[in-house]
Amino acid sequence: MNEDLRIHSWPCSYYLDTNKQWVSGRLSLTPVAIKFAADKTGELLVDFHLSSISEIKKESSNIIFSSLTILEKNTKHWFSSLQPSRNVVFNILEHFWREQLLSSQGGGAEAAALQSTKGKELTGLLAGSQKRLEDTAKVLHYQGEQFDNIMRGLNKIEGDMDVADRLLTELESPSWWPFSSKLWKAPLEAKPKETATAVSDSKNQEGIIIRIPVIITHRTDSNVKPGKLTLFASGLEISDCNSQVIHRFESKEVDDIRVHTPYEISVRQRFIGKPDTSYRLLSAKMPEAIPILEMQFSKKIQFLEDALGFAGATKSPQMDLGTSIWQAATGLLGGVVQPGSPAKEGMDNDQVQLQKHEKVSQEEAKELKQV
């Protein structure tokens, strides 16, 4: 991942202790560091790693002005006049600081294990073979990209047609039309409360693919709060810190997903005659969720300019197109039905996943094998 990628920046003032004065500029956040550059001179006054931060607090300077302080080793940095607000900047900085600390602690044992002398010797012996494999993989990857571009264009057309079909259905039978088919179907669609309870229970028992902490923005930049993003096989769910559901998108309700950066996405549902429902989600764990979103909503996901490099990096050069499609149909969906269950020994993994997942018919399995 590119460590120089700028995730967010905010205009603010920084207290320069050497000159005893406030300097206006921009506070920037990258995946691993915090920086501050002055507006007039462009000089980089602050540049330190997230792991070196000891504390982030909300304080007041001169007992009046609200400020944000960052304790880096033994130096205390003061930031004031933060826009759009101090709470927004605090929530985002604290989120990435906490995730950076957790990731650095978990990777300590792995880094020590990689310093094995035997491993270095084996790497040197396989260097020549690896070079030839890399050249072959590059050629195959280039050919795979050409097929991917064709499939992406077809999926985009099909996704737009699905959205247009849903909107046309709403136009054909509006709620205010006195002879709408809804009036005739209303008595037949009435069901006892037990059915509704069974539906809610089935949603609660639905397998979770992934759940990550996020910073949620709804409509305005000043209204941000921490929460969680949960991905299911049937859609996605946005909830707050207390696990209260803010909004749930079924798969057919999602009209488009835009990937702004590897750490930030937006989900939108369109309507006719009323505002769209849109949420913007920022998370340090978002690179883990984007490949799953790309698999589930391949017809509706769009990578913007800052995320195009990440879209190519998520696809391994050694993985060919047929293998990825087969794993998407069997491995992931099979794991959603019974998450965490080990594969049976002595049986083909593909067959096990097909037996577990009832939605994959024999005809679809034959088509996937042919691909």
C-alpha cells in the first residue's frame, strides 16, 4: 500500500513554539503518518509516525478556543480552528491511530520469524526460477486485464439496466394512483405476525462475511460518528457503536458503490421524487472489505482516480480468471452459510462447498466448471 497516499486533510492553525505564534496551514493524514504544512511558505512543520503518538485529546487554548492536542513522544502539538469541526478531526485521527497500534502489535512475531537464515538461503536458490515465473505471470496478467475490461463494461451495462428497471417499475405504479395494482394485492399480502418474526430471526442468523469499524458520514461532512460496517451475502448493514442498525442495504437496493480511496467508499440508493440515500464510510480496515464488495457488486462498483491502483493490486497476477470466478461462487458463499467450519478430508473442496450452499444448482455448477 502506498504510504504517501493522503487520506484526508483539514485547514487549521498550528502553534509554533519557537516563534510563540499560531501558523495557518493544512493538517494531513496518511495511512502511517500525520503532517502539517504552512500555507504561506509551504514548509512542513510537523511530520511524525502514527505509532509514535502517545495521546490524542480535546483541550482549550487560553481557556476559550477549542483545540486538539497530540502528544508525540515528549512533544505536545497544538492544533486549533479545525474545519469542519474538532470532533470530526478527532474521530478520524483516533480511529487510524488505534488501528495502526493494533496492526503493529500483531505483526511483531511475524517480522521476527522472517529473519531466518535458512529462509534466506532458500530464497537465493529459487531466485532464478522466480524471475521466469514473474515474466510468465506478467504476460498472463496482461491478457487477463483485457478480458476483465470487457467483463467490467458488460457488468456496468447490466447494472445500469437493473437500476433503470427498478425505477421504471416505481413509475408504472405510483402510490397515489387510485387504480394501482397495490390496492388489489393488499388483502392477499397480509400475513400474521409470526411470519415477520421468522424473517427477522433468519436475518439475525445470517452468516457474517466481514465486520469492520468505520467512520460514518451522512449527507454533511460535519455529521460524522464512529460505527461498524457488516457485509452479508444478501447485502450490507451500517450500525453505530452500540450495534443499533442505522441503515441496511439489500443487494438489489444498492445502486452504486464508489471507491474514493483504498480507505474510503460511498454507498448510494436512488429514488424518484425524494433524496437519495447515501452514506460515506472511512476505515483503516477498508482494504480488507473492498475485494468482497467488488465480488458481490461487480456490476455496480466504481473505482475513482485515487483508487485505480488499488483495484489492480487486489488481483494477483498468478490467479487466472477462471479460478477467481470458481472461488467466488464456491469458497466465499459456502463459508457464509457455515462460517468457520473446516473442509472435510478426502473430499474435493469444490464439491463440499456446492453441497453446503443450496442456492447453487447443478446446472450453474456445470457452467462454472466449463468457465
